[in-house]
Amino acid sequence: MHDDLITDEHQRNYCNQVEKIILRNEKGIFGGFESCMRSGKTHMAINHHIPFLLKNTDLKLVFITAPLSGIVDDNLVKLRSICAEHGFMFASHPSDVWDFIEEIPNKKIVLYMTNAMAWVQPGTKAMFEHIGRDNIGCFVDEAQVWTLDHWTNSRDVNGWDASPVYKSVLYKTIKSIILGSGHAYAMSATPNPQFLGHVRTIDGEITYKVVVSAPPAKNISHRMGWIGDAYFHNNGSSLVGYNSEEAFQMMLDSMMTIENETGFKRAAMIECNRKHPHDEDPRDFPISIMKSWVMKSNYTLPNLTDDDFIGAVMISGNKNIKTHLYSKSGLENGDVNSKIIYRKLADQEDPLRFLLVIDMAKMGVTLPTVKELFSVRETDLDDKKGMSVTHQVRQKLGRPATPYCGTPLAVFYGQLGGHLGNVENFDPLTNTYNWYLVDNPMNRIAVEEMKEFYPTFQDFQTLNDNYCPSCGRTCKCPSK
């Protein structure tokens, strides 16, 4: 195991558990690897799990999947490098695998693709059948989605009723691999009720089960964002709680106050409703309305002008609205994509502060400067017994949990040892994030679940001795 790649004892212990599961190779189990958000689970899969699986088995192909193309794009370079280091052939498309099999038959292959490519495309299925299910292993990333075994289980697993046309494409392939090589594994920070053992598969041929669990996020508070405040709002009267416009202004005030005090960029992600993009009814909060709220707001900083591109819009599955940047004065720039936007958000010198999304950036992305999450999504999911189903909303709540001390993550992990206690004269507000959510039972329960496992600054103080009470900031105080 590479100590320079697996950064601390928590990751090493987690990887040791994974090794035992792989060597045990228990058939009939779809084994879940649970590790908290922003803990590096995909990083560990690429740097440790995949090489270990291929070196300790006779498998010819190991593939890893993700639900979003952006997650795959972010990790292609890392996986390609690891394959080169270990002598594996790297493939980004099933057609590459066919070429390797024909031209270099003795080489082991690693394939990275989206869920749609892995489970839906006929060519991928043909490739799997050619290699043989006894010779294939896989890791399903963000396995809280796509893994439902049968449409009749949807309400209890996902919180909504699925249609009988649901084809269970992932389940059928995974079951074949599990009953073949036995090496099919799921990775998630928020396992769904099926992996938690609450919902059995309809056919009973395989069992979903969490087989590896990392410690709670509070145990790694030294490299996590810290939970701040949660505010609940509604689109009605503010006689009880906050209305949405009041909550939005609270977020703006927090952004401006903390950035002015700390000197470090502070950005917000705004989740919009899935309404028609040109619907102008403010009660529906389409993305055009939320965009106008930013443009007409009192948000200002000394180094920003009204012509700076402070906002970005990203929408999944809508051809009418392209990804673009915008300014308060109404200027737009459409020559961008999600990778460029994520890079601009992370850049301390770039003016981008607001990311407006519909079904984008909700899992698997790293957004260190995003420390305010505002949502107008009213979804309130429950199972057949009326119990809230929260695993997907918790994914959203974890987007601001990336550690942030005002330096690039490469510097934080490389020069500061991935430990916030090593940052001198560090204001805890920089790393503290807030939520602004629609007031409903699902959101309230999800927040309480997050607070149970994810750290606050006070948790960091309790678990680390690098806190100086005399100055109220984390530091290496000579007196200690």
C-alpha cells in the first residue's frame, strides 16, 4: 500500500478491511464499502482497491462505474497513471477492451465508464459475455443510486414509486458477476436501505450488505469541512420561521461577512427546482428566478464589479439552457463546461461565487470554496411506512464538506499533511459551512443524521490538541 497515496491511518485501516473482504471472496453478496463523504473513497478505489484486486486474483478485467460523466472525467488521469504504474491496460470505452483482448491477451485491463455505458449499452453486455463473468470484477461508485433490484422495492429504497418498465439492468449484470467471480463491490457514503439490510432482493438470489465501514466523519475532523448552522425556510409567510427570500439574504450576509473577515473566497451552491426553465411564477422557483435573485441582490465585495462573472448555471438534461457564466449587469459567457466552472470556483482569484444547479454537482465533486448550500427543492420522500428516506438528500448536504483553509487542496495535503491543525492563524469560519433548506420532515431528519456523524469545529477541538484557546484559532502555539 502506498503511504503517500493513502494519507492517514483511517484510510489505511479502511483499505485493510477491503483487502480482507476481497481475499475472503464470499459469493452471493453484493458487498458495500461505506466511507463518509469527502473521505477519499474514489481515491482509495483507484490507488488501492483496483490494484489489490487484480494482483490477488486471476481476473482479466476490473471496471469501475460512476453515475455522472463528470465524476469519471475528474478521475481519468489518476486511474490512467495507476494503470501505467502497475502494468495494467487502461480503457475508457468497451471498444478499447476488445482491442486489448485481441492484441495483448495476457494483459489485465481496467475500464472506467459511466453507469449508462456500463449497464445500458448492448456492446458492453456483449463484451462482458465474451470475457466471461468468472473473469470480471467491478466497483460501483455512488451506489446509493442505480442499484435498485426490482421496481416493486422502489418506494422502500428510494422513497418514490417506480414503474413496471424499470428493467433492473444494473442488478442483472451485477448478479451475474457475483454468482461468477464474486467480486462485485459497491461504494457509497450514504448506503440506501437495501444495502443497510432493510429491503431484501425480490428474487432472493443475492444479498446486499455493507461489509466495510469507515469510522464516522467526526473522527477525521482534521480534514473535513465543519457543520455550522441549518436554516429552514418556506415560500409562505415568515410568521413561522423564515420565508425563502429572508433565508437567501441571510446566506448573502454570511458570504460577505465571512469573506471580508477571513480574506478567503466563500462560494454558494444554489439547488433549483425541476420546473420549466422559462416559468416565471416565483412560487415555482425556476432557475431563471434564482438567477435574478443573485443579479438583483446586494451582494458585493471590494474586489468585484457588476461586470464580473460571479454566477454560473448548470442544468442536467435540458437543451434549452446551456451551461454559462453570468454577471450582475447581465453579461453572459457560454464558452464553459462543468470542469471549467469547478476550476473557477476553486480559484481564489476568480470572481465566481454562485453556482446554480438542477441535478448537477450533487455527488462525487470537490468544491472546497462552496461553504453555503441553499436549496428550494421541496422534495419530501418517504417509504411505505411513512419513514423519511434521506440517503440522497444527505449526498447534497455533504457537498460543502471538503476541507478548506484558503489554500489549494494539493498544498493542504502535500505541504500541510492534510491536517487543519497544521494551518497557522486559521479562522475556523473559513472551513465552516451552512445549509438553507425547505422546511419539511425529510430535510430536518437528514440534517440531524448529518450532525450525528459529521464534525463541527467543536468536534475538531475535542479530538485535536492543536487548538489554541487563547487566540480562538487553530495554530501551533509555542506555549503548547
